[in-house]
Amino acid sequence: MNIERIQSPADQYITAAADKISYPVAAGNQGETLLLMEDVSVSFDGFKAINNLNFYVNEGELRCVIGPNGAGKTTMMDIVTGKTRPDAGTVVFGDNINLLEMSEPEVAEAGVGRKFQQPTVFEALSVFQNLELAASGNRSPWNLLRKPLNTEQQEHIQQVALTIGLTELLAADASVLSHGQKQWLEIGMLLMQNPKLLLVDEPVAGMTHQEMDKTAELLTSLAGQHTVVVIEHDMDFVRSLNTRVTVLHQGSVLAEGAMRDIQNNQEVVRVYLGE
């Protein structure tokens, strides 16, 4: 990856050793810490995938997380969502909710939504039905027959469809959607659950440039009402989001700050380019 291509307006540089601070967020938010990870470590067969990680995200913030393969990005998400239990550390969400004491379904119910790299939509169902299943809280097609949506849920579907740009395709089967549209639909399915935190893993992999632009607009629009953490390798896309970036390396935070500061950090350049 060519770090030298990263550009954005200057902002204060923050090192990995920095204390917890209030990051700038969308207008109308107070910037209170929503997700706190402190001194988190986890090893797999002797390999330390996460090494004394300290990571903070504020309410309403849009954050990008980048790093080389094996830096610990996916493992970090696994810990937040309850899929992986760390060997040590603290993970607190919202109003002092200890995520390490919760199962994956309990974490989701607490307001954490996760989107994986490959979209997992029901292709035999319509866009509307996919959103309907997500609204029902029971991802089973049989639930559509047993539990009709109320007026509020139907209005919510219409609003989410507008947000993700699929209003005109509500009646279409998900199978006919483009790759990018399927990604947006899955984001919409998460939005039906009204999550406080959205974890989005490589959302633009395989997208056209036009789809990438629309995805950047979508994720930016969600910040403020939701907190969004994006893991991404495409530096042009990260630059387009124009937000704070966290660099992970060997399971811990190597650098954190605005894009221009990350670009000019010699340790980041060395890690990515081997210089």
C-alpha cells in the first residue's frame, strides 16, 4: 500500500501512547466515549494477535482503522462483538457496559452492529423483505408470515431504504443487485436494528469507483446519529472519508491522527513500505 498517496487537511497528530481524549465528531454530538478498549491482549498458539491495545472511539464519530495484514484489525472487531475473548484488558461500551461479560447476541442487542467484508443478504428475497427480516429481530423467512410489521416498522424500512439509496429497488430480488448495492443493503439491515456502533469491514472491496463514492457518502451521513468504525485497505477511499485514522501494527496502535499526519509519520511509512 502506498502511504504517500494519503492526503487530507492537517490535524493534531496523536501518538499511540496518547491518553484518552475527545475527538471531533459530527455537529450536534458531545463526543462522549462510546467504545473503550484498554490494555487488551490476546494470543493464539503463542502468537500475540492483540498486544496491550488501547483504543477509544467517541459517540457519533466516524473512524478509519488501517494496518498491514496481521495487524490485529479483525481480531479487534472479534473482541468487541464477543466472538473472541481476550486474555487481559477492559472493553466498555456506552454507559459502562462490560462487553467481555456478554455473548455475541447480547452484544448485538446492546447496540453493536457488524458488517463483514462479504455481504450476507437473502438473495431469493426482495430488498424490502431483507429489511423486514432485520426489523423483525428474527432472521428467518418464516417469521415474515407469523409477525407482520407495524406502521412504525414499515416507515423505518422506507427511511432506511432512502438512506442506502435503494428506494426504487425495494420490490426487486436481492439477487439482481450489484455488489455495491448488496453491501448497502446489508448496511441497511444493520440500521434496521438501530445500532449505536457500526463496525464495517472493508466495505468497498470489489466496488466500482462510483459505488465507492456513494459508499463514502453513506458512511459519512451515518456519523453523528451512529458511531462508525471502518476497516479498510483502499487508501483512496480512506482519504475520501476525511476523518481520523488509527494505524494498527502487531496488535497495538502505532499512530493515530489526521491523514496528513499519518502520511508523514516515518514509522508508519517504514511499516507499510519496508523502509
